[in-house]
Amino acid sequence: LYIPPLLEQGIDTLVLGCTHYPFVETQIRQVIAEVLGTQKSIQIIDTGEAVARRLESLLSTQQLLRATSLANSEKSLVVWTTGKTETLRCLP
């Protein structure tokens, strides 16, 4: 993972700047706990909601926003990665 090298540099705040990071925030917190234990607290800033609002605004402006919601039975999550698939297997 990319987290341990950041922790080794002594960071105190981690900004989740990509849209997929909120999906793995729990795993990121686990890595932080494994590396640092309880010796230091790291603030995590989740930008997922702000990114989603901006995306909604852009899609709306371009008239690309879906007018109606999908039924729960029609919803799905598809995840693509160039990384290790094992990391994604633990997603809820």
C-alpha cells in the first residue's frame, strides 16, 4: 500500500483525494493502526462527498444527469483496478 511511506514521513493529516478512497477508508484506517498503533492520531479528510456534488453539478450542466433513480435491484457497483485485486476483495 501507499500509506506506510506517508506515515514514515510523519504526516498528521491524510486527504482522500480520489473518488474510490472512501470505499477503502476502513482498510486505510486499519493500515494506519497497524503501523502506528495508538502512538499517534492521523486526521483523515474524506473528499468523496464534495467530489460527488461537483460531478452532479457538471453532469447536470451538460444535461447528462439521469432524470430518475434506479430501483435497488438495478443498482450495481463495478470496480476496475490496475492494482492488486486482493485489496478490493475486502470491500463490503
